[in-house]
Amino acid sequence: MSGRQTPVGTTALFPDPEERARVDALLSRHLRDAHGRVVAGPVTPTIDIGRFKAELAEFDFQQPRALDDALAWVVGTLESGVVHITNPRYLGLFNPAPTFPAQCADRIAAVFNPQLATSTTSPVPVEMEAHAIRAVARRAGFPETATGHFTTGGAEANYTALICALTRACPGFAMEGARAFSGAPTFYVSNEAHLAWLKIAHQSGIGRSAVRLVATDGTGRISVNALSAAIEADRAVGNVPIMVVATAGTTNAGMIDPLAECGEVARAAGLWYHADAAWGGAVVASDRLRGLMANVEAADSMTIDAHKWFATTMGCGMFITRDAAILSSAFQVSTTYMPSNLRDLDPYVTSVQWSRRFLGLRLFLSLAVAGWSGYGEHIERSVDMASCLKDKLLSRGWNVVNNSPLAVLCLSPPPGSPNERSIVSRVLGSGRAWVSTATFEGQPVIRACITHGQTTPDDLDEVVDALQNARGNGA
Ligand SMILES: Cc1ncc(COP(=O)(O)O)c(C=O)c1O
């Protein structure tokens, strides 16, 4: 216990400036020290969960604790109680080690705590977010008039796309929901797409059966023929196709659906065209790699997560659309208690959320200090590290079954190895690295993705060694 007198009651909630400064400094020290240990230590949790639960039970919220002690306890238990995505040997699902400016942004947002529901309450934050969104939209090739907003993540951005597509397809949708359509609304994603689409269809009221999981072409990209055929088949039985989704960077394998062809199919069929570039979209930052997103600008809307390859803190996604008016049609609402109701401007009438945190500052500040060139370097470095890992594993008899231009490998171990699941479980058990299992084109694989901006070739050597040991063959 600290020797200080514990502030109690409301003083504990709202301490004086000196106390805040003291605790700020203490917390910064705890965090810096913990981060140093996390980077060098095991990637996987080491906590004794039984002991932790016993300690947790002692928080009965009757007896106040000193903040110093509570903070030390929280930081300590997190240090041993999570998978460390900030460890450079985390090669996992696209959760990044966050940029430092994004962490600063969180701190600023926490202190001012601005309410971004309206431009009246937060004129500066609303403009800063809009500025960052416009910059990303233009960098992706969208027209000057394109707009959008920050979301909690890719799932919310994709949900927004579906609501826009439904709203444009049928004026009655706003009032009547799915009942307004002459037949069941359907939309099209590949069977390698992110399956939040099922939840999204469920939430929107059109039901999970509205999602058509279109076959891929054997390389993890949507089959355009199968896409056209699925749309025709639905129309033939009276269903109402409303949207085509191209995934630009599939979750498992980083494959990019043929963006131009998907756009042509959507346009020919009169459907909303959405590009889900939740993690791949950040390649627009790189002059070397931005061509991978060619034709994405033809989409009606696009998802890019700032909290994936742009490496902001979670959750921070982006929804971008060329059709600014649709957002107002989809999300307009009129109230007397809100300070303003500015069409096309107030976030609560142009997006899913109402009360809104200042999420966009994380990307704004990161872009401000790194610029597109800094981000481009970050993206290119990840791709180069993936290629370095690929070489190391190929030379040891592993196979890479996906041919992604992004920073992810779907791996098949050399013949005679234990199965993928047991290799991954042994790697995680060792704590030396974090990789995952996945399925690519029906084949079980080990997935390794470069998500950390400071993973080095030495880290990759350790990952390779952990993989080799896990298959019973030391490097
Ligand atoms: C392609 C794709 N779309 C959507 C999502 C969902 O994004 P989020 O987890 O930010 O909601 C993901 C997440 O991995 C993704 O990879």
C-alpha cells in the first residue's frame, strides 16, 4: 500500500490537480516499465487465472482502494493476462501495436471528453475527423465530394454500407424495413469474406439468409462468374439483390477480389458496390503498393479500419462513401433536445452512433506526424517482413499456399509434420510467438501476419524456431 491518505468518495473520482499530476507520472512509469517487459517477454498470457479470480472477487466495491494500488494491480494483471499484440512476435489477427500518436490522442480525448454527436458541441473535433476522412478518401482515389465518418471498427462500417444499400434500393425501407421489398433482399460477398456480414444481415432485419457466400476461384478471390450467376439466380426466383461486396484483403489470406470486375457486375445489375478493405485498404498510403487498390474508387462505399494497418488504438474504423446524400437519408432523425440537427454535418444524423468519442484524432495525429510517406514506409516494411518470413520458411520445407501481395502468409508445414492445430497450440504454449490456424480454399493452414511495425528479422528467426520446434524439428 502507498503511504498516502486515500482520497475517498467524490475526491477519489475527481482529485485535485496536484494529485492528478502525481498519479499521471506514476501511471506513465508503470506503463513504460510494463511495455518494456511485454516486448521482451512471452506473447501469451501467463497469469494463474484461479488466483486472479480470487483477487478479482476481493473487489466488492464496498471498501475503497487507493488509486495507486488499483492502477498497479490493473497494469500488472494485464501484463500477464492478455495476448500481447504489442509484442513484435505477435503475428496474429490484424490487431496492431498502436502508434504512439494514437496513444496520445486517446489521452487527449479522455481529458477533454468531447461529445462528437454534433458539430455544435464539438466544432473542432468534427472538422478534424472530416478532414482526416476526406484525406483518406482522396488518397484512395474517391472524388472530392466523397464523405464518411469514423466507426468503432470494420463491422460497424460494413453495417453502415448495408443500411445505405438497402436505403437506396428501396425508398420504403426506412419505414417498413425488409417488408418494403417486393422479395427477399440479398447481397453478395465471397466465402472468404469476413463473417461479421452474417451478424450485420441479422441486425439489419433482412436476416442471415440474405448473405450469399459466393464461391472463390481457387486462389481466395471471388469468382466473378459465380457472382453474376448468383445475382441472376436470385432475380429469377423473385429475390431482390441489393449489394455486391468486394473484399480487398481477405481476413485470412490477404487476397484482393477483382475490384474492377466486381464493380462492373454491380453497376450492370444496378446494385450498391461496397469494398471491404478493412485491413488491406491502408496500402493506399504506399506509392509502391497503392496500385493494389486500383478501381476501389469506383465503389459506392469503402471500409478501411484505422485500427488495423494504420495501427491506431482500437476501435477505430472508417466508412467512406461517394454518395454523401445517402448518409442523411439513412440516419436522419429529428429531436428537440439535441443542440443542432445539421444535415450532412452532425455525426448523429449521418451515422449509426449517437454519443460519439473522438476516435478520429488517433489517425489525424498519426498522419500529421508520419505523413503518407511515413505510413507508406510502415506498410512496405510489413510486406517486406512477410516476404522475409516466407523465404526463411520455404528454405526449411514449408509451403505458402496463398499468393497475397499483403503481409500475410497461409502456411502448410513440411510433409510428416503434426497437424496445423497442434503446431499452433505448441507455439502458443511456448509463449515465444503468436500465430493462428485458419482455412484457405478448404485447406487447413497456419496463418502468420505482420501486424507490428517493429518486428525485425531477428524476431522472425525466433518465430521460425518456435514453429520448427513445435513440429518436432529444431531449426
Ligand atoms: C476484411 C475484414 N472486414 C471486416 C472486419 C471486421 O472489422 P472489425 O473487427 O474492426 O469490426 C475484419 C476484421 O478482421 C476484416 O478483416
